[in-house]
Amino acid sequence: MAELFTLHDEPSLHEPVLVLGLDGWIDAGFGAAGATAHLLEVLDTEVVATFDTDALVDHRSRRPVMHLEEGVNTGLTWPSTELRHALDLDGNDLLLLTGAEPDVRWRGFAAAVVDLAQRFGSRLVVGFGAYPAPVPHTRPGRLATTATSSELAQRAGQVRATLDVPAGAQAAIEERCADGGLPAVGLWAQVPHYASGMAYPLASAMLVDGLAEVGGLRIDSTALHEAGALLRNRLDELVSENPEHLEMVRRLEAALDAEHDARPGLGTPGEMPSGDELAAELEQFLRDRGPGREG
């Protein structure tokens, strides 16, 4: 499937970890987007390959951005999908697949991604994701996993579910990895459902730390943890001001601590109060205070 990408460089890499940071699928609290952006910020990266988004992306659903200056069209920024090379703090090789999730040709795209991974001798593929869950912000977050083997699933995360769910392109890449004998795991951060509509840095921190653990890498996630601690303080303040919200969080804590559900970590949404009201008030709370004000 080489026609789907252009190879710009072919560096000599030693068993890199390929990280999937595509946008377009479930990403509660912008956890995956935040983790990918953090990697691009703290790591020096160089483009290795670019994918043909004209062949993969429906531009009516992902429209290019037109740049106007005093009414003059100065150009367009088109959706892009890139494979980039980076080194962690110990000099270990990483490959980062970033940009738009394809709208079409998923099988061909997955085959091309895995072909590139094998071409560069990748030892592991790790994908990022985040989903809303009936969990409280007052407890340590947990990672759910999808993986190409039970051993990898047990090593990578705390939540291993048995269910049928709609899939993203990342799942197609995992399936192709399994067919090719390449280990792959998807890391999915659980985000409190009442905070899933806004940036939740602790989800991004969980994903970056999970990548480091499962991939044997060293990546600084300090900034994400600091931003997450600030948001937790703001959430604590908001919840403490409303007895109903406080009761909801306590019930979520009790359900999580007791592990009532037969599938750990998935919770029992039907028994939990709705977080819609709290989510709306939280958004207003943060807007009123602004990003620079302390909670």
C-alpha cells in the first residue's frame, strides 16, 4: 500500500515503539489529543512519511482551513497524517503517527501503517484513546486496554472488558498487527463522565505514563500532572459547593471502591446519577474563572 504514503526519510532505527495518536474517534477529556500534543512538545520530531489525505479523508467532513488577510485568500491548511521519528530521554526510538483518522480505505491504511512499522523494525505498537466513565475525579485514574494478546492486555492496563463496541482506525491497525505478529496495545484512559467535555490533563498523563511503562520508555509527563492537579482542585471546589454534586461523587467513589460490577472499572451507569448538570456547571465554573485563575 505504498501508494497511500510518501516516504521522506528512512532513518536507521533500533526497535522503535510506534505510537498511534490519530484524531477523529472517541477522546473524552481530549485525553489522547493532549497526550499526543505533549509528546510533540517535549520530544524533537522529524517527518518520516506523509499519507495521502486526498485518498483517505473526506474533505467535506474534515474541511481545510482557509486563511484570509483583508479578504484575500492566502492559502489553505489541509488535514494531514504524518509518521514522525523521535527519541525519548534515554535515546530510545519512537515513531509517532499523528493527524487525521482516515474516512475511507481503513484496511489499506492499516496495512500501510503496519508495513511501515515492520520496515523500521518496530517492536510494539501503542494507541491512545479516552472514554467517559462513571468514575470520580477524586480517585486515581485507570487505563483500559485493547491488545493483540492476553499477556499484553494484563501488563498494560487495569481494566480488561468483554464487550462489542464500535471501532476506530486504531482497532483496524491492531488487527493488522495481530495478523503480522506485531504486538499492539490500545491504552484507554477513563475520564469522569461529568468532566469529559473539557480538557482533562490527568487522562493525558495516564496515557503518556502508560506508554512509558508498557514501552520501556522515559518521557517527562510533569506538566500534564501539574495541570491535572490544578483541575482537580477546581473540581473539588465546585463539587463542595453543591450537596447533590457531592453526593454523586461519593456514590461514584463507593461504587468504584467496592467493585460492585462484575467487570472491574466499567461501573454501573444505570445506578449512577446523571452528570449532565454538573458538567454544565463545571464548564461555566471554569469559564468564569479562566485558565489563569486558581481554584
